Amino acid sequence: MKALSILSKALPLTVALAFASTTQAATISFGGVTANDGSGLTSSYIDPLTGGQADYFIESFDQATNFSGLPGSIAYNDPGFDQECSVNSANGGPAGVTVTANASEVGIRKGSVANVAAAPAGDTTCFGYLTNNGSGVATTVFDYSALLSYYTTLYSSNTLLGITYLGFYWGSVDTYNDFEFYSDGNLVTSITGSQLLSALGGQSGNQTSSKSNVYVNIDFSIAEQFDTLVIKTSGIAGEFDNIVVGLSTREIPVPAPTGLALFAFGLIALGLRSRLKK
Ligand SMILES: [Ca+2]
Ligand SMILES: [Ca+2]
């Protein structure tokens, strides 16, 4: 109850900020790191095996990497995968994520089956998929409102708590897969398969290419109050794994300089030297 009143007080502020500035927009970027559990790519912030860091949550769909204390759900598993797979953050624990889906349109499994789902590139673990079974639009909703309420109560401070990061591994991206990000029912931002493929020069549905099997990062401002992820597909199929959520209270690790960053630094240094020589 207390959490709800804090959130409702925060909303008018959010609206004011949205009108006052257009710099609050969420930013979408591509790129992750190799996951240690054989699931292909994961967030550069956390890995399935080292998950559970303060104020980060990962949905890996694997029972082996469940959070302790969250019971998980095997309701969406494909037949034969109940010993290995589950929606492990959902529907039950106090901080549970509420997943809403039509059971005939969503599945959790390992491996690829023609005309059902393809494992994301390099992913030998359980993953989630959404299918329209050949017609119409299938929709799955991941609602993080309960998680936010739970942690707002836990912190019981005046801190405005929000989700400021969401990442997910998107396998065999198709032109007809969409990911949408909402705040209190309003669309904050979205990314379509067409947009991703066009940005990276990928081929729709390619199951192995790094241009169509991509880790996607969305950074939200706290003012945007992201609370719900909606995945849609109007074809077979939309596949995903390693959905990572970061609360605004998390400590953001400083990443080590990558090879590319060092390379860029080297170029700048070279440029300076050649200028000095002149
Ligand atoms: Ca997995
Ligand atoms: Ca696909």
C-alpha cells in the first residue's frame, strides 16, 4: 500500500518531465558478452551463472540458474523439458514478474524444431519463444510492476525506484518480431525486427549470423518509469533468452576498455602525434 502511494505520487513528476524535455528518451544499443552457461550472448552487466547481483535480475529460462526463493513456473514449457526449463522469475515470489501469455503461443525449450522455434545462435540452454502458429499476432507481456512495488517497500525511503536498464538476447530476428516497452500502459519506446535488421545489415530469420542474433540493451531514464515489456510476433517465431533487468539503485560496474576502445584510443594518439610532428 505504501509502495503504491509512493509510485502514484511520482507519476505527476514524470509527466511534467516528459513535457519539459525531450532528452528523456530511452536509448537502444546492440552488443553483449559471451555467457558462461552456454546460452550465447548475455548482458555486459551480468551473466546467468553470476546473476543475482544486487538490483539486477536475469530471466534465463533455466532451472539450473534459478534465483533461490523464486519458485518459477513450468506452465509454458514444451513437453519433455520440465526437469530443465522454467520461467524462473515469474508468477509466485514476492518480487515475481507477472507473465501473461496464451499458452498455445509461447514455449520454453532447448534446441531447434522446424516450424516451431530456433535456438538463438550459440544457445544450448533453455530459451523462450513466441509463435503465432501461422496466423494473427501473438503477444507476451512481462510486467515488472510487482517487482518495483516490492523493492520500493523494501527500501522504504524517498528514493524514486525505477527500472533503468533492460537487456535481452534476441535470436534469429525476423522482420515480424517486435519488442515494446511501456510505462503505466503508455508506449515508451519499441524496436522492431525490421529496424534491427536494417541497422545491422542482417538477414531475416538467419539462425547463426551475429547480425540477426543480437544482444539488445535499452537504457531508460528514471523519469520514463518503464514497467512492462511486450513481445509480439506475427510469424514463426520470436526467440529470446537472458532478459536482464537493472534497477536504478544498482551499482553499474565500470567496464574494462575493450579492444575496439583501445584501438580507437590508439588512433587518436597517432593522430595527435602526427599533428605534433607538423
Ligand atoms: Ca537460457
Ligand atoms: Ca525468429
